[in-house]
Amino acid sequence: MRPSYLIPACLLVVAAPGQAQMSHPRGMSHAQVVEAASRGGPESISRAAAIAWIDSTGRLHQMRPGSNGFTCFILVPDPIGGPICADQNSMAWFNAFLTGQSAPPALSSPGISYMAAGGAHWEDAQGNVLMEHDLSPHAPGSRRVMEPPHWMVLWPFDPATSGLPARPNASGTYIMFGGTPWAHLMVYQDPARMGAPHSH
């Protein structure tokens, strides 16, 4: 089933390097864009990540190259309520999701992404997460719910076989969009409190 949670196709997360341009959202300086996008991940990730923003025409504007395989970015306008830091698998997943493709690409390993500044989603009266976003039409009775700082595992988890919850709960872990190709694990754990990676 084609998901109804579709951000306009103009919001492309991945653009070819030749499309990247050094420009800024209206009213934001270069430093402000870098600071806003960097808040998407823990400092241990964002300090070496590529920094970018995506405009309403679908162009990815890289503010800074990265060296750790992550891209921290903001969307302008913002449909999801916060910046994201995503690894390469996650960037492919987000590109497919945000541009209305029917399913994410086949991945050989899970994608990891962070929303260290939190975000937002929409729920019905029973607490089920809806495939809506801040810029989409909303079903009668749906409401916007703020998300705490969290991280995500982008992999086709199934609530029916994994035993994991299918909606937000006190444990802080659940499968968002269960039963769709876009199912993924949400972990309400502050990435900033997880510590820097250990060197081996």
C-alpha cells in the first residue's frame, strides 16, 4: 500500500554533488544553518558530519563536507519538527520516503539516524501514529505530538513478529509505521547522553 505520509516530492534529501550550492535559507546565516543542523545529532557525530539544508525546490545545499559518513540536515520548510543526522543507509531511506517512493531501497544493514533535538508526529485519539506530517492534510481528530530527543534504526521491523510495541509507550521504544514498508524502530533516548564512540 502506498503510504499517505508523503512530504512533497520537492523536498529531496539526496542530491547529486553537482547540484549542491552554497546558499542559505532566507533569514539564516551560514553559521546559523550549521548550528541548526548540527543539533540533529550528538556532538560526537555532528562534529565530523556533512552539514546541509534542503530547500523547497528540492535542492540539497551543502554547508560543510563531512568525514564520518553522516549528514546532518534541516528541511526548509520543516515538516517533521527538527533536524536529522543520518548515516548513508538512512539518507537513502529518507530520500525514498520523503519523495513518495513506494518502499525504501533494499539495505544490506540497518540505517542509523538521530533527532537529538526531538521532532513531532501526528496521532489519532487512540495514540496510533498516523502517516501525516506538519505540511500534510490531517484526518479529523488527529493531533500533533512532540517527540523527545531520540534515535532511529531504519530497518523493516514487524510488531507482529518482533514483540515490540507499535505505538509510543512508557518504555520509550516502539515501531513507527508498523505494517508498512516504512516501519522503523524509534528509541526515545537522548543521543547527547549516550557518550562518544569508543576507539578500538
